[in-house]
Amino acid sequence: MQKFEQTWRWYGPQDPVSLQDVKQAGATGIVTALHHIAHGEIWPLKDIEERKSLIEAAGLVWSVVESVPVHEAIKTKREDVAVYIENYKQTLRNLAACGIRVVTYNFMPVLDWTRTKLDLEMPNGAKALYFDWADLAAFDLHIFQREQAENDYPEQVLVEAKKRFATFSAEDVEELKRVILMGIPSEKDISLEDLQSSLILYKEIGRKGLLDNLCWFLREIQSVCEEYGIKMAIHPDDPPYPILGLPRIASGLEDYVKIIEGVNAQFNGVCFCTGSLGAGAENDVPAIARAVKHRVHFAHFRNVKKDAIGNFYEADHLAGDVDMAQVLDIFIEENQTRAQPIPFRPDHGHQMLDDLHKVTNPGYSAIGRLRGLAELRGLEEGLLYARIKS
Ligand code: DNO
């Protein structure tokens, strides 16, 4: 039976986790991006080739791009958008010329994934990424001071946010700001001013407008994707809720259906992130997997543990609220229908063991992900065995 392609996110030569580490972890595919190229610029063929040779020299393959960022000019369909569409298409052609055809992206306004703490200590001493609504509200109301922000939170969260903010030192404020506005490693963090001006823009665009812009973007790149066999995989919103007054359009099943049907062609697919989707109180992750499996071009397997308010921490890969066995089994079945299996990567991992004493990219230390990959690989083997036996 056909198995998943096991991949690993590598941030490039600057990544403290080396390609040799990846080989030792047992992954065969690399997921990376040219983070040194500014958003919206064309990825030169030469730079893609160079990165590809580095990966291949280590005996690995560049399987998936994560991400070719979609410039804000496209998300907001700014008047100078045509240049950015042309650049995006050229980047896709250059990638395809190097044989790289799965491209992850997201359509979250301004911010990519958002957490409020990067080092929540687990009972065993490992550290996890954490999202807390009261901390977000403390930032939103008391630091960012967004107008009418109070309407977006339940009373209980507002009270807790106020209480907490009153105890914050200047360093606590700086740290919370840093964590919330943090960008992808080696890309730039955003400023409060950027956030403020985006807020005004996105208010006008709204949810419906943002979805229209996404479908428009997909239609613009459709012919290039189809000509070159490129598969686009949209990452879900993380967390899967509107935050800081910004609209969200990829948070759950209904959204995914709208996106898939909005441009109903095979190139238009999803990056199925169990952790991002799993943080949504309403999201039945296995049910979403069943509904969209035919359009899953890439998967992130990770788990979360939520509390009653909706705060969540990133749990061990097999230990959170998402029934990972059920989700894997759905995709294992899907893999048997395909010429090429779905690539997945163990998404994030706890900072643990020796990594507690190293500086690594938040969520992307080696050992926690190695543990996740090993557990997921074992789970797949077990599920395959059960299928063969029955
Ligand atoms: C976080 C990642 C995201 C993801 C992008 C895809 O760890 O899953 O940053 O790469 O949203 O565009």
C-alpha cells in the first residue's frame, strides 16, 4: 500500500536544524521557501536552482514550497495589483522549471499564524506554543487600542484581560507585542502602524470581499498552474477565528467548500493543517478531512488542546483534541487512489531535551518534531497493518 511522503520544514541555510538532522529524523522531502526574497518579488530561477542543489546534495528532495507569500496588494486587490500577479505567475513558472509543483500559501490578512506565548511550560518541562484570548484582548484593547475591540470578546475575557494588563511590566508588554506581531523567521515582523492601516483597508473589504479577492487571485494564476501542473494549497487560518478586527475566510468546512467551489479545478487545493483547524471549537476535523480529501495537496499534522474558553496549547502530536488516527486513516485511504501520495510534515513540536538549551525557530526545533514524525510514522504503519489484516 502507498504511504505518505514524509517531509520536514527547513528554513534554509540559516536554520539551526541542518539537512543532515532532517535525514536522521527520517524524512525524505523538504518543505522550504526563499525567505530572503521580499514578498511580492519574483523568485529568480538561479536562487531556486541553488536551493534545490543544496537539498539534493544532502540526499533529499524539495517536495513542497511553503510558502510563496501572497502580497498584501493581492489580498486587498490594490490598484497596482497587476505587477504582483505577474510576479507570482513568474515565480510559479520558475519553480515548475525546477520540477517543484506543490505550493503552499495563506490568505490571512497581514498576520500569518498568531500565538500569545511561545514557551508555555508543560508538566514534563517541555515548552509549547500557546494562544490565550485574554492575552490577545489585553494586546488588542490596551496596547493596540483598537476602536470597539471590546465588542469582539466575551465579558469574561475582557475582565481577565484588564486584570492581567494591570499586572504587566513594560517588558511583559514588549514581549506580548513581539510575540503577536512576529513574522516568519528571517522575514520581517509587522509594526503596530502597519496593523492599524491594514485594519482600515480590510474593514472596507470585509469577509465577502476577501473571499472574492482570493477567488480572483486563483483565477488569475489558474492557466499557469494548469499549464505547468502546479498545485496550490491554501493553509487554514491560524487560529481559525477573526482576530484583531481582521476578516478570515479559511477557518473551517464551510469556508473550504466555498474556496474549492469558488474555483472548481484540481489545481486549487488545500494544505490540511490539523492543528489550525483543530483549534476551532466548531471544527470536526475528521469530518472536514472526509469532505475535502480529494483536494488535499499537502498536510500538516499537529495537535492542540483547548479549554472551555477556546485558549489552546500545542499538544504532543497524538495527544490533543484531534483524533489523529481517524484523520490519518482518511488520508491513508485517499493515498491509495493517487499516483503520488500526499506529502505531510510533522507540524511544530515541543521544545524539549537538548533543544531547551538552544535557540531554534519557535515551533520548529528538531527533537519535538522528530518525536512527532516518529509517532505519526508509527501510527501510519499500524493503520496500514490493520487494513491489510482486515
Ligand atoms: C506555521 C505555519 C504557517 C504556514 C503559512 C502558510 O507554523 O504553518 O506559517 O506556513 O501560513 O502560508
